[in-house]
Amino acid sequence: MSLADVYRVYKSFAINKEYKVAGIKYFTKVFNQMNYALFRPKKDQCDTCVGFDTQNVSAGEYQKHIQRKNEAREAKQNDKKGPKKMIT
């Protein structure tokens, strides 16, 4: 998300609760003064791995994900060893 996206979410929340809505300049100023930042995950991480790091994915689901990832890598390595070529 960008800061503009966060502002849109804030604005819709404030309107629904019938609060007075701050302008985007003031919102940005306060956001920066509070020393907040938007998390930008590394490009080589999938949603499940990032979700586990931020505690949004359970340990069991993450372990299944890692097991499937390792099985896929092993299958790819086995395919490379054979006489036939595999394109993935």
C-alpha cells in the first residue's frame, strides 16, 4: 500500500464513524511525526512467508508451505539429473 491508500482507508473509516476528516497534508505530517512507515516486503518472499513473519499465518500452515516448497525444489533437482530436459 502507498500512503495515499492508507489515507483513503482512514478517510472512509472517519466518514463511517462521522468523525471530522483531516486533509491529506495534515495526515501525512502526523503520520511522519509518529515515525510510522509502510512495510515493503522483499520481492523474493511470497505472501505466506511474509504473513508468517508478521504473525498473520499460523505455524502449521507455514510448515506445510515450507514442506511443499522443499518437495518442489527436490523434484526440480531430480528432473535436472535425468536424461530428459524439463522446462519449468
